[in-house]
Amino acid sequence: MNTKLAADHLCKTYGSRTILRNLSFSVEEGTSMAITGPSGSGKSTLLNIIGLLDTPTGGAITLDGQPLPGIDGRRATMLRRGKINYLFQSYALINDMSALDNVTLGMRFTRDSKQVRQRKAKAMLSRLGLGHVAGDKIMTLSGGEQQRVALARCILKPGDLILADEPTGALDRDLAQHVFDEMLRLQHEYGKTLIIVTHDLGIAAQCDNTIELQAV
């Protein structure tokens, strides 16, 4: 099994405040890892650094054996577009577009034709129990439905590293477990690597590995 991502003595400070200090870990390709810890311990900061939305103060991260670039520049853009799929806590969907169009928008950098993208998106939405709302605008969907639309988009995007910030945080326990079960099934089926931030230790325990951050 190959190492997908590795952090080496990662540090992050904001002014005089230290968020991450000498953090080292690795994630194997095709596995899942949960990042846990109390509020303020740097969980979302770490995810943003991995996702090229923030930069570390010290240390380094490699993805597929190559150092991650800074957040600006062509290589960072290409990695965010074709390698790293971010499942935001706020879903980051376009409210006045349909569920189907939101999913196919995430597939625009694939080599599939428009017809193939739509067929795959419809199939994924149906699999997630959303076939009946595929044509509905995001603003009309419930939080749980929006979460599953965001998951469908994330799975079908070309990137093979999924970063999920509190993917079940806004859902009730039964729906949270259902969504996470489907997330793990799809992650394995599509051969993706999954890193999640979660406060739910029950969800974290279902991942292959867990790292617990402490407030510095």
C-alpha cells in the first residue's frame, strides 16, 4: 500500500498563537482517517492546509510523494481541480441551480461528455436517495438532502483525495450514520482516500485510523 499523504513536523501559528505544533502523520492510499479533538485544536486548520486553502508556518506535506505547493499558482489550482475534493461543512452548493447541475458542475474537468456526466450524476443521486429531487433547486432541499448532493458531487469529481469537514455535523444521529455508511462504501468503491474532521467519536471509530489533536 502506498502513502497518499504525509505531514512532517507541521506547524501553524497566527501571530503569537500556536495552532499546530510539530504534527507528523501519514495516510495510506485508499484508506480513511478521522481528525478529532476539542474546539480550537486546529482540526479545520489542518484540513485547510491539506486542501491548499491555507499554508503551514513550518514543516511540510507531501501528496503522492510530491511536496504540496503554496495556495497560489497553477500547480495549486490544478491539484484543487483534479486531485483534491473538499466536502465543506457549509456544502458550498449553488442555491439557484438544481441538484443535478450542482453535481455535474463538479465533473466539468473530466473527459466525459455532457451526456455521460448527466447520466453518472443522475445515477449517483438516485443511489443516495435523491433521484426524485434531481431537478429541484438546492434552496428547496433540506439540510440532509443538500449534504448528500455535496457528497455525490465530491465522489464524482476527478480527485482521489476527499477532505470532509464535519460531514455529519448538521444531521440527526440516524441520518448521520446512513450518510457516513454510504460515504465509506463509495470511498472504497471508487478507490479514494478519505480524511474527515469530526467531533463524533462514533463516526471517527469507523475510519481506518484516527489522529487526535490537542489545543496547544
